[in-house]
Amino acid sequence: MDSIADMGGTQGWGPARIPTDEPPFAEPWEGRSFALTVLTMGRISGRNLDAFRHALGRLHPVDYLVDGYYGRWLNAAELMLTDSTVLAPGAVDARARRNRGEDVEEPAFPEPTRPDYQATAPGSLREVDHGPAFGVGEVVHTKDLHPQGPTKLPRYLRRRTGTVHAVRPPHVLPDTHAVFAGENPQHVYTVAFPSTELWGPDAEPFTLHAEVFESYLETR
Amino acid sequence: MTDAPSGRLSPALRTEALEQLLVERELVDPAVMDAFITTYERDVGPLNGARVVARAWTDPEYRAWLLQDGTAAIKDLGYGGPQGEHMVVLEQTEDVHHVVVCTLCSCYPWPVLGLPPSWYKDPAYRAGMVRTPRRTLREMGLEVPEGREIQVWDSSAEVRYLVLPRRPAGTEEWDAEALAALVTRDAMVGVAEVAAP
């Protein structure tokens, strides 16, 4: 699906920030949110890293942008927990309001329905029993994908022509893995695109490299 | 924009509430959370990557291995695990400047650089770096010479990149430990150079 998380090349965000030194967590709650989310994406909700990224991509743009990075993680953790019915919708909000003295009723804890899913190995690297379909130096085209579900083909790289720069080892396909429809491991290619192919003849000259899953590519 | 987030509770309040709910259900152990937080505050950070870079600057064989098989060479120094399962190292040269971004989320090589800084996660960086990288780098304080080609790497799958910066002049006699102290996180993403001492 196309979502607020897919930001490549979008405009209107203003200038990039000048880097400064900063601690990993600017405030204590950011560390708590980080740890809660890491635990939620696996152990607690029974989901996985790709499901977490898909949860981020399904957030309302306000929920994605307003609370900052670890706020976005918190919102995605809550979404994963309600997806797995570990929590009822609104449970977090109700508890937070009670904590600050509001007279709010909390929803009952539902019966969890965690996905029936087991990873075949840790991480996302897998083996496949066939070689890569494309080789280094080969000209490839990205498909015009607009799936309802998750995808790792960014909008700005759809229907573009590039050259295979490197063949990477097979990885789990997030599109299906995120929704527990199978790991579908496949080769990943680092594809080089000239900037003019992406942004037209007046683009700044540079080369853009991105990882593209095999099923996103065609030779035409 | 849709409805303004008025009446919206702060993420700090909601984080506290979520932790309470999960602890009450015995789904979360606060001590486990503390251990995660401490690990990423104290142990996993850009100093790991700086040690990799300093080793490559002082050991030509290691440098060659690092550029050929980043995952194995980095693991040899003890760094691996989540978000570092397949590492690729990009070498800055006189002719080419590399810079890394993740436009879909904020993928980042945790084992060598720690958790990403806020600018890396910011929409302006994620949006701009794949469209106007020279301008975006300039906004961040790095002027890339006109003759130097820019290569942008969008880590849109699970490959994680570490940039090997150019060793600054005047450090020929320095050992790896002293060199590591010079290497910055920003240089290992490609938004800065390592300054001469």
C-alpha cells in the first residue's frame, strides 16, 4: 500500500536538519517506547519485524508524524497489540486518562488471537534452491505495483529502468511475511538508477542505488 | 491535515499506560526493558563503527576484506546481530561520495552505528536525499565538490550500509585507537567528512 511512510522524493518538508550530538533517547519515555515495541513485535503480539513496518505504514498520517519517531513506534506497537487482540482498542488511552485523574472506564482485556506464525530461522536471510534471475550489468525494469497490502518497492522507483549493480543473498519477502502469508524468500538486487530516470532531465546528476526484490523486476 | 491533535495525550503518558497494562498482564518484565535500553544507551553505538573504520585505515588487508565482505569483516571485530545481518561497506574516494538513506522507514546498521539520530529519521532527510542529494547535503553542512560524483544508497530491503570515510591528512603516525576517536557517526552515514585533527 502507499502510505505516509513512503517518503522518497516527496516535497514540502523544508530543509534537512543539521546533525547534532544527541543521546539515543532524548527523554526517558522514548527508551521505554523503544523497548516495549521491540518486545511487542515478537514476543508479546506474536508478529514480526515486517509486520511492525507494515503497522507503521498503516498509521494515520497524524499518528505517524505528530509524536516523533518513538511516538510512531508506540502507535505501531499499540496497533500490533490490538491486531493480536492482546489489548482492546482505546485501552491505552483510557488507562492514560485514568492515570491523570479522569473518570474513564477501561475496556476489558480481550482474548488474545496471536497469528499462527513461526519464522523458519532468525533474521531475514534465507536460502533458495535456484540461482538469481538477473545478473550484474543487466538492464531491469521495476513493475507498476500498487498492492493493497505492504510492499517494499517505493513509489518513486516504480516503472523505472535501472542496471543491476549487485546480487544480494535471498531475503524473506516483506510483502507476504508482514501479513503471515509465507516467507517467499527471493534474491534481492541492488539496482542503480540514473537520477534523470527518476526525476527528469533537470535532475541533479547522481546515481541512486536501491535494493529491489526479484518479484518487483521484469526484463520486458 | 485532518483534525488537529487537540485532546491528544502525550506519548510519554501513553507509553506509561501501555507499560502498566502489559506488566499487569505479566507480558512484560520491566527489568528486560531496562536491559534493552541500557544496551543501546551504553554498548551499541557509533564507536563500534569507528573501530571498524580505524582498523581499515591501518590494516590494508582488513580494508580489502571489509570492502569485499562487510558482514564477515565486521563480525570479526565482534559486531553483528539485528539490523546488521548483511552489511555492505562503501568507500569514499576523491571521485565518489556515498550517502545512505532509508526512504521507507529509517533502516540503519544498529550493530555498528547504534540507533539512528533524529535527522536520519526526519522526513526532510528521507524525502530529499534521493531527489536532491547535493542540496540536502549542503543543508546539512557538507559541500561536495562539483567534480565529485554522488552515489545515494536507499536501504529499501535488509542490506545495511556503512560508509568508510577518507582518512584525514596529518594522521599518518596515528594508531587505530586514536583514529577511532576521530571518526564520527555522520561521516559513516555520508553526511560529513572526517575532519583533519
